Amino acid sequence: MQITNLYTSVACNRTTECADWGPSGLIAYGACNAVAVFNPRYNGSSAKILYTLVEHTKRVNTVKWLDEQHLISGGDDANAVLWQLDDTGAKKRLLLKGHENGVNAVDGVRRTSGIWLLATAAADSSIKLWTLQSDDVLSCFQTVQLNGGFCFSLRLTLRPQGEHVMMAFSGDDETVSLWAEQPSEESSSHFEKLHKLSGHEDWVRGLDFVNDGQDLLLASGSQDNFIRLWRISPRTEQQVSENRVNIENFSFAESGEIRVEEKILPVGKDSWYAVTLESVLYGHEGWVYGVHWHKNAKNELRLLSASIDKTLIVWAPTEDGVWLEQVRVGEVGGNSMGFFGGKFAHDGRSIMGHSYQGGFHIWNQSQEQAQLWTSNVIVGGHYGQVRDLAWEHEGAYLMTVSADQTTRLHAPWLQGEQSPTWHELARPQVHGYDMQTLALLSRYKFASGAEEKIVRTFQAPANFIENFRHISRLENDAAGDALLESLPKGASVPSLGLSNKAVFKVETPDDKASKAKDEYPDNYFVPITLQTPPQEETLMQNTLWPELQKLYGHGYELYALAATPDGQVLASTCRASNAEHANIILWNTANWKQLQKLSGHQLTVTQLRFSPDARYLLSVSRDRRWSLYERDQPEEPLSSYSLVANTDKTNGVHTRIIWSCDWSHDGKYFATSSRDGKVVLWTQSEKSKEQQQEQKNSLNGWQTAGMLELKNESITAVSFAQRCQGSSYVLALGMESGHIKIYQFSNGNWQLGCDLSKDLSHHLTVKRLQFRPGQQTENMQLASCGEDHLVRIYDISLTLN
């Protein structure tokens, strides 16, 4: 069984220095507890996450490329990891253990001898310096105690002449400390403090070094909105003594000019450095979170700064040495916060920023016009746990909901002959509550539940249908044709509201008479025609779907939703601690009225599933039982359901909460999976009616067809494939540990087809699995989502060995 990853979607963590653009052209960033590596120029014009690296057990705070193959990351689990990569993932991983608290800044340099010098700073108020010999022997040779202080940013650099390293780090006392390696006779070297650079009036959050001829330039960006450039130049003994003489004989009257004071720092026995403040740059209106230098082949310097004011600025010096703003790019509108970091690409022709919401923005400089910067296609994702997903009934797109309060729609982008890449095409709902569950009613209609008591239903606007057809190249879309005439253009959320309101007519500026109210317009929606998948700011405000209806009926937060395959009936449940609230409510989606309430459980119903012909409704619950309801008149779509079978204490196989359930494609079997590590397949027995009458029990003729028990695992998700493979059914199981296993089941026998490791699947609980319907190819496609913010789609080829 071959498995390839078609699509991975995840956002960048909300920390500074969390993303870095390497010399190989790949971007690495912290994504929950993993490091994701993403190619922004996949197939030329597209973008794709190539692989994820899992070693940290808590959030990854910082990621830094050291060279094309080496990457260092630091996390809240108090470890830093040095990764050696090849084309498919990590070839080697070395753990830098020793800190007692989360690592929040890392860097490294390689000496000409091939030995690495690494530095890590952590929340335990210390900086550790490590050497890595060429034979992978790691040792910590010095620990710098900050006496209760905190290090925000850390940089190492080789001094322009010689082998020795200089270190700069910023602390919570608003200064930047310079330390230098002291040359010593013995083989072991150590760092000593040279100087503290003061001048900023708030914490310094970004530092970066660059060589400028014989000098070093250090840029520091701070929360006081200023960037300072410091020049560190070597001095000879003669220059140092002359400088001292000058200062003694110095008077303003003679020279009439003001000179910038030089601070002379001795390094070792016979070398000196002078530090001067070269320039102060002011252009941002908010905290400056990141600075990054780039030096091109002609040795021209440029500086990129990223700020929480939603802009990135590229600064360049004029011939007179005055630093001026050259380019400013950023987000417009939206309710986002701004950038947490920015980096140049290795060639300096592209810049990247990662924002508060975890989204990426990449701009490329046009080859012809140097002043023109255009947006690049990106891959984004959720920045909270992803709790539920659903495929469109024919597999045209995947929709996911997450605790980051958004509902997102992922679809393939087809371009010519190339294999399609997947991207986020719309964000139908940006809510004020954490999202919990969703059910698709038809191609352009869905219902979702958040941590509130209301089910909300949505319908796609005309603008989305047009763009979706264009990007995913849909040929015959009858559902869309029927809707296009009557639909609103888009939707927007009022300033203080939670409901997406439809926008039918888009006002042009001429229509408006100037009112005081225009400062806060009722809608921010602008219709767009997309040639490529949309950017983050477009997704945030121009791809909402209008809300159709709110359904009231539950007493607590919603937990699960399901719809019949034809979309005529919707079932919903909420969190419950007694039988009254554990009722399942069925809704008629034509007029949004309640059809009936189904009782049968004592505690929260965790998942609902209608059988493929909608004859049965299956529910599983925290009370360790399943219930099966049958439609009274099978041909009548809105006929009522009644309880026909359930488990009780005597026959209930599962001994812990039942997390998930699913029906086989032919409706012959259904599966239940539980925290006790068991997956049970149930089917209706072939016995005659008379025999069943004699043995009357709660199962009512349903019996176990097969049971699989995995020791020490909790199985949180189960899904049947949409067709059989030969005579065997294919099932995917998702674990609390993050692993995904794929089994084949036939005649009571289970055969493990594939076990996906954490690097390939998830590193925290898998919340939901579903195979893609409507696939005509030999291969199957499986979508998964988990608490680690990841959404993945795998391509599974079941060629039997």
C-alpha cells in the first residue's frame, strides 16, 4: 500500500522569528508542535507544504535555517533540535537538551573548520552555547545567566576577519548586549561581555547582523516603533590612541561640527572595535517585530522590517548614506493584527511576512519594473485545533471547522497539464465562538455548529460559485446554474455582529452621499474575480457566505451534526449530562422546522451518521452505547424515525466513551470506535424472523461482525472507504496519539494495510477522518484533521503486494 501526501494545511505559530526562508528556497515554520517545510515556488507558480518534522512535544517557538541542509528549532518543551534534511524529510535529528524552560531564540554559525557553534536562549533566564563537531558530538561549553532577565532575540556572526564569533542578544531591560568570543590558548573558547547598546525605549524584538566591508552592521527593531542601525568597526592600536588624543583636545569652537561618539571596545589582547550609532529609522506606526538584512551580488544592502501595523518595509541607503523607505507592502482592511516577522528570499527578489492569524504573505519583485511587487500564491491553514471536516458529496472540495473560529474551504487548483495543488479557496464563516462541527447539505449549502446553542446554515454567494468553477475547472455544475440567478453577490459581518449578512448590490463610490457613518461602513465586501487562489486578506473579508437561517432548540453547546445524503434532513446534538439534553433533533431543511426529537442516550452524543440510503440514523455517545433509529416509511424522505436497536450493559462491547462511527458504502456494516482501543463492526444477522422473536434483546438482530483491539490506544476517528477493494472493506482509524492506521476487513479478518507515522500524519489527537467520495480513479483519497492544527489529504494506492 503506497501513501503519498497530496495536501497539508496548517498555519504558522503566533510567535516572532517563527518562520525562516532558507538558502535552498524553502520556508520552514513552526506549526503547533511540528516544523513545516513549504516550497513557495512549487511547480513554478504554485505552493505546497512538502513535509512536517515532529520531535518537539510542545509548541515550536522559533525556527532558523543554518544552511541548505541544516535547520534549528526551539520549543516550549525546553529543547532545541538540529535537523539535517534531505528531499523527503529529516535525515538526522540532534536534541539540544539542558534548558529548564521553553526555548525562544536559536542561532548558529559554522566556522571554516566545519565545526558548528550554536546558541539557544530560553525562558529559564539563560543562554547556552554549544559546539557540534563534525562527528555529531554535541557539547554545551558555556551558560550565560541573565539573572532573571529574558532574552527576546539572539544573533551570532563571524567577525569579518578571523575565526572568532560575536553574539548580540536583546533583553527585557530594553538594551542590546554584545558579547565576543575571547581567543584563548586552550582549545576551549568562551564568550565575554563587551558592551550594552542602549537607546531604545522599549523591548527590542528583532536583531540581525550583516557584513559591510570590514565592518559589521547590526539592526535592532523595537516595540518603541524605531529601528536602530549600529556600526561595529575594527580599530588598530594607532587609531585607538589617536581617537583618545582627539577627544581630549576636542572643543566645539574649533571644529564647528558635531561628531557621533565612538565607543572603543577591546576584544582580546591586541584588537579593538568601535561602536557607533549609524542611523535611526522611523516608518512604522506599531511595534517592530522583525528585521532582516539582504546583501546582493553588487554588495548593495537592503533591510526588511516587519511590524504589527500590518506593513513590511524595505529600506535602502541613498548615495549619501541616508536610509530611506524603498518599498512598503502589507494588508489592507480586515480585522487582523499585523506581522510577527518578515524575511527576504535568498535572492532578495521576494519578501515574506507571517501574520497574527498564522497566514503567510509573499511578494515577488517584477523582473521588468523594480518598483512593482506582486503577491504570490500561498498555503495557509488553521491556527487552532481542527475539530471536524466534511467532503462535498462528489468530492469537489473539503470543508473544515476549527477552534480558531473559522470555517475554511479547501479545493484543488487545476492549471494545464500540471498535477493540481490544493489551496484554501474561501473562508465561509469567521465567527466569534470556537467552531465545533459541520454538515454539508448540498454542494453550495452547509450547516455548522460552534460552542453556542444555535445551528447556523449558510449558502454560497454567486461570487464564490464563479471563482470556484474557474479555479477548480468544474465542467457541468447544475447545482450552481440553478442558484446563480437568485443569489446575493457576497456577505459581510456587521461591526458588532456574529451573523454573515448578504450583500446583493455592491455600492460604487459615486452612489454614496458623504455621511459620518461612512467611517464604519456596513459591509467590507468587494466582489473579486480570481485567476489564482486568494490571498489571506481576501479570504478574511471577501469570501464569507451569507447566513440562511438560525436553528434554535438545544440547551447547551452544539457537539455533532449530520445530514442525509440528499440533504433533506439535518440531525443535531449538544453537550449533555442528562437524558433530556441528550436528545437528537431532526430538522427539515426545506422550511427549517423541527421534525422530531429522538431520545435514547443519557450523555453527550459524540457523533451521528445517516446510512447511505438514509434508512438508518446511527448515534454514539459518551454513555458508552450506540443507538440505531430506522425510518418508518423508507420511501418517504421526511418520514419520522424510531429507535430499533441499541446496546446496553450486557452486550455493549465498548467499556469507555465511543468517539466515532461510520457506515460502509453499501449500508451493510457500521463501525464504532472507542477510547478503550476497540473498533467493532456490526451487521444485521441473517436469522429468520421467528428465531429473532425468541431471542428478544436490545440489539434486535444486530450483531458484531468483527472486532479489532489495539492495546494502549484510544481510537478517536473511524471511516469506511467509498468502495470495496476486491472483496474487502477498507477502514481508516485515527488515534489519540496522532497515528493513522489503514486496515482491510473481509469475513471477520483484519489486515493492517498501512501505519502512518507522526511525521506523515498527526502529532496530536486525530479528530476526524473521511474518504473522498466520487473518485473515478484506482487510488483512494483520505482527509484527516487533528488537534495539531493540521488538515491533510493522502493519496492511497492499494496495489496488493
